[in-house]
Amino acid sequence: MLYDHRTYTCRPGTIARQMKLYEDHGWPVQLRHLGAPVLYGRVETGDVNSYVHVWAYDDAADRAAKRAAMAADPDWAAYLKKSAESGYLVSQVNTLLTPAPFLQPT
């Protein structure tokens, strides 16, 4: 199992608009290609201008194949263009994680 943990930070005052833009244009495409995330949430403490999502993949090859298919989707390209034009996002941090050997799937 491979987890892709992503943290996005928005300009102050724009997170609600970014989340709505994603809900309308990015979410349907990602669901189609990646399936449902393990987590998609807004940060409540700390950097409250951030949101986090975590996606699970079988392995690195599964992640690469799914993300390549999504990258080739014109709807995803359209979302990325809208997101870039909005100027809401200021940073993105991606971390790939593997479970500790003692973790049992639930």
C-alpha cells in the first residue's frame, strides 16, 4: 500500500472559493480516475488556510498509472487551468507514505 498525502495552502480568505472550484471541477475527475480518497479535509488548527487529502494506491505503479490517466483527461486539464487562473493556491506539499509493518488494515 502507498499513501499520497497532499497539503495545499491557499491565500488567506480564499480557501472556501478554492474548495468550491475543486468541488465543481476537480472532484468529479479525481473520483473517476483515483477513486475515493482516504481523507479530504480542511485544516482546523495550525495553518487554517490549508487543506489535506490522502489517496491510497496499491503501489507506485498503480499510482503512476492512475495519475497518468488523470493527467491525460481534458477535464483535469481544464480544472488545472481554472485553478491556476484563480490564484488561490500558494503552495503544495506531497508526501508518499508506506504503512508501518505492524499496522493491520481495517
